[in-house]
Amino acid sequence: MVQYLLMKIFRALVTVTLIVSAAFVVLRLSGDPAIIILGPEAPPEAFEAFRRNWGLDQPIWVQYFKYFVAVAQGDLGNSMRDGRSALVVVGERIPLTLAITLPALFIKLAIGLPAGVVAALYRNTWVDRLIMMLSVAGFTVPSFVLGLVLAMIFAVWLGWLPSGGSDTWAHAVLPTVTMGLVGAAVIARFTRSAMLEVLGQPYIRTASAKGLLWRNVVRSHALPNAAIPTLTIIGFLVGSLVAGAVVVESVFSWPGVGRLLVNAVANRDLAVVQVILLLVGLTMVGANLAVDILYGIVDPRLRIKRLQAGS
Amino acid sequence: METLLSIEDLAIDFDQGKRFVRALHGVSLTVARGEVLGVVGESGCGKSITWLAALGLLGSRARISGSVQLNGQEIAGAPENDLAGLRGGRIAMIFQDPSSSLNPVHRIGRQIVEALKLHRGMTGASADAEAARLLDRVGIANATRRLREYPHEMSGGMNQRIMIAMALAGEPDLLIADEPTTALDATIQAQILDLLTELRRDSGMALVLISHDLGVVADMSDRVAVMYGGRVIEEADTGSLFDSPAHPYTKGLIAALPDIDGPRRRLESIPGTVPAPDRLPPGCSFAPRCAIASKICDARMPAFLPYGESQSHFAACVKCRDEKPAESARLSGNKHVLVPA
Ligand SMILES: Nc1ncnc2c1ncn2[C@@H]1O[C@H](COP(=O)(O)OP(=O)(O)O)[C@@H](O)[C@H]1O
Ligand code: SF4
Ligand SMILES: [Mg+2]
């Protein structure tokens, strides 16, 4: 178990290093921020000063090294646009994003998990077909299309909800529901196949053969086993709480991290983009690590093998 | 001998989406109280589904007809609650792959106690003590410690012992052992068979021993049913089956047995393979592989009729009677009235 954990933590650190480096490479090599921030018509001295200020005049590997040290110290620079700390600029958007992604996560799980389980239990019946039809619809329709359709119905036609902005709680409803439905479709499909896999296992037949009623076979033998692979996808959803809302935030003009990212990329506000990329990377890695640890706890096969005399 | 379980004309059709495919064609078998019935046949002959169907364990895609009686009471098509009460209680079953037949996320102890609670209402410390006693009974040392372990921490042989302990938890009248040693290596295989023999002697429970290996059932069984293509094609007391096998398929299985005493020789395995349920030939299902098949074999599936002098030897082959006409051939094929007294 300890060895398993150390290995997972080491892998997480390597991933973080790669993410930090990737953020640097992508941003530095994709164009000169001075030109974009100052505009092509700015006087050459202004470029000089800007580059010197931001250290852009130094050789790339020096920049990389300094950048790495700075990141390690938690110094992620200032927004090139308004001069405030990039961390603060991003940080103040996080609660807004969580305000829609957390309830959306709840919807995804509350609908997706039971739907997947029921579909598997009633495999090949109309119940299964209906759930799978909705599920396929849910994840083949892009979320911006679903968002626009929902906005059309509930904002434009019925006038029950606002179609964009963030002034009241009502504004959060459509982006939350849009994300929740799309995610529920994905979870339902995944849960169904995890459950079907488990239901086909010999130990399920054993449980029936020992005299358990089917509902108890499902409850105490099928569900605990199906929960294990489902952890992976739940971890993925938790990992995308911060960044998974780019499209929906744009569609509904919700001023969260996702929309900030879109704007920062458009403006080549390197420091802000960098912070967001790191944040996304870290939450992903963190969620993955949490899943790995949970696996170690939930799945006895991953716990340390006790030393014991043979058969 | 008093009949414990009787299966009468059991047929199974599997729903293959567009059509039903018949995998079992009217199988009739009986198990007397305390008796050991061996069931042999190559893989795919319908051995497992016969007994899974009898316990209602085949699921909703199987359409089952015929009768299954336990102590004279019809259990085929009985309500799920009634069947669940019998399973693991009156009739227990163990399977081919012990390690994947135990739930990987639950401790051994929990899985055994679950059966004790269901069938004997035991909980808490008394259930734990009984579970430990059962592990001890099936030859597992350090029982109390083992109860806290998981299936993946044990070898296949140990897991099969645990499956047997779990089956014993309900104090069954009948244990159905479906290829209990197929996944195990030879030494362990012998140990498990010895354990089954010993348990059966002590408890007097009846045993259905299913195997694709005639050698495995030969030593232990009172009576052997040979299955082919979803039918029982020969059935006899074990001695009679080996002394005077009637059906060419049975002869083939016997010829393929390694000689323990005699000189080593090449095994003569039967050429060809078992046909899939939807590919059965029109007449005798063994005809494509039968060395002595001729035109009459293709007319229809041969009837299952008495063979030889024994009142309890039956075979389904049109040619076997040419060699050794049966006096009782005109008796009805309704053989479970003819079970040896
Ligand atoms: N659930 C199922 N659906 C369709 N066909 C099945 C199913 N289970 C078994 N069969 C078919 O029934 C036949 C007999 O199977 P089985 O009883 O498992 O054979 P065996 O004698 O090896 O135990 C095989 O041809 C198998 O393919
Ligand atoms: S009936 Fe014909 S084909 Fe079938 S086993 Fe007998 S001889 Fe062979
Ligand atoms: Mg089988």
C-alpha cells in the first residue's frame, strides 16, 4: 500500500512537471506577446521596455529556468493586461465556476448513476433502450447546442429563466442543467457497461446459487464491484470542476474561469492563461491521485498482499 | 432408493435476438438420496445448463420447459422467492473457476456468514464460529485468520475449498459440483475429489459430479450419464458403463482415458468437435463423428432405450442393439421408474 501510494504520488509529480513545462512551451512559442499586447504600431522602445519588464529578452532556456523557479515558489506573475497578480485574477473567478459546476456534478451523479444501473439490470428491455437512447442523444449533441436549445425554450419562448449573465441564482440554472444533462449521459453509459461487466462475473452466479434474492445479489455483490471502475470517471468529473465549463460559460456569458480563459487566450495574457492551465492540470492530477488512493482503499486486490504461507 | 431430485424432459431454448436456439433437448435424469451421479461429455454438451436451469439460474434469456421435482414437489417455474430458499439450502452448487466464483471485494468470512444467515439464521459470533468450523472441515488451516482474508490472497485449490465450505453452510441434501477441479492442477484436483468423497460419506448428501473428464467421475460415481449435443445419450451404473459401453461416443471417451496401470499409449481422442446447438445434424447428433454411422442414423435422433440385461442401462444409438439385443427393449423409455432399487 505504501509503495503503491508513493508510486502514485511520484507519477503525479512527474505529470505536474510536464504540465508546467507544456504551459511554458505552448505559450512562449506561439507568438510574441509584446506585439499582441502593445499592438503592431507601438514604438520600438515600448517593445524593448515591455520585453525587458517581462524578461522576454533573455534566452529561452533562461526564461524557462526562471519560470520554473518562480512557479515552484508560487510566483505566477501578473496579468499582462491589468497588472494585478494573475493568481488573484483567476482566483476571483473560481467561486463563480464552482457555483455552476458543483451543482452540475450533483445532477450528473444523481441522474447518471441510477440510470446506468437500471439500464444494466433491465438490459435489452425497453427501459434499457430508452435510457440508452437518451444517453446517446446526451453526448452526441454538443453542449453548446443543448445549451442554446434550452435557452431557446426556457428563456426565449417560456421566459422563465434568463439566457445569460450572472446577476441572480436564476442565471445559474440553465448552464448548470446543460452541463448536468450532458454529464449524466456520459455517466449513465459508463455505469451501465461497468454494471454489465460485473453482472456477467461468476461470483454473481455464486451469490444467486447460495440463495440470495436478486435484489440482494445486486445490492451486496454487484454494486460494490461496479462502483470501483465508476470511481475513475467520477474522478475525471471532479478533476474538470474548474475547467470543464468553458463552452457553457461562453454560451451563457457566465463570468467563470472558462470564460476568463477564452478572453485571456484571445488577448494573449500569458500569465493568466498560464495560471489557468496550471490550475486545470493540478485539479486533474489531484483528482486522479485521489481516485488512486480511493482505489487502494476500496479494492482489496490493491491493498498490500500480506505475507503468508502458500496454499 | 428414494428419489431426491428428478428432472423430466427438460428443454432449454436460448433467445438469440431474432430466434430461439434449442440447447437442451428433453433431458431426463434422477438423483437418489445420497447417490453420486456423474455427468460427462465434452464441453458444450449441455452439462452445466441442465443443472443451472434446474435451479432457475439461467436468467431471462433462457426459455425452459419440462419438469424438475425435488422430493416430489415441482420446482420448475416456482416463484423466485421459493427457488431462492432452495438454492444453497436444499441444493448447493459449486463451479469450475473457484477464484472468480468468489466476490473479490468481500472477505471470505463475510461470504460464508452470508450463507449461514440465509439458511440457518445465524449471525454474529456464533456465525463466525460456525464459518471457522466449516473452513476447518474443508481442510483449511488457521481458519479464524483465513476468514478475514480475501479470495485473491488464496490459491485456486483453497478457493474451491472455500466454495465447498460455503456450499456446506446450508447443510444441503444435494451438492452439484460443476467441473469442480477443471481449473486446478492434478495434485490439487485429487485433493478436492478426496474432500468431496469424505464430506459426502460423513453427511450423506447426494452429489452430482459434472466433468468433461470421464476419469474424474469414474472413481466417485454410482451412476454416470453421458451427454452429447444437448441430450443424455447413455446412462448406466458406473461398472456397467465401463464394462459394456453401448454408445460409440461413450466408447470413444473410454478409449481416450489414459491407462494408469498399462503401458503408455497414444490417447485416441474422438476426431471432430461437438456441433453448436444451431448446427445439429438431422438424425443422430453424433453421426458426423461416428465411425460406424450409416444411412439409418440420419433418419431421426435414436430413442433412448434400455440396453443389455441391466434394467438401468440406457443408450440412444440405433446400432448398439444389433450387437447386443436388449430383452427389455420393449419397456417404456420412462426410465426413472427403473432406477436401481
Ligand atoms: N446463456 C447462453 N446463451 C446462449 N447459449 C448458451 C448459453 N449458455 C450456454 N449456451 C449454449 O448451450 C450449450 C451447452 O452449454 P453448457 O451447458 O455450458 O455446456 P457444458 O456441457 O460444457 O457445460 C453450449 O453450446 C452453449 O454455447
Ligand atoms: S445412431 Fe448411428 S451415428 Fe449415432 S451413435 Fe449410433 S451408430 Fe453412431
Ligand atoms: Mg460447463
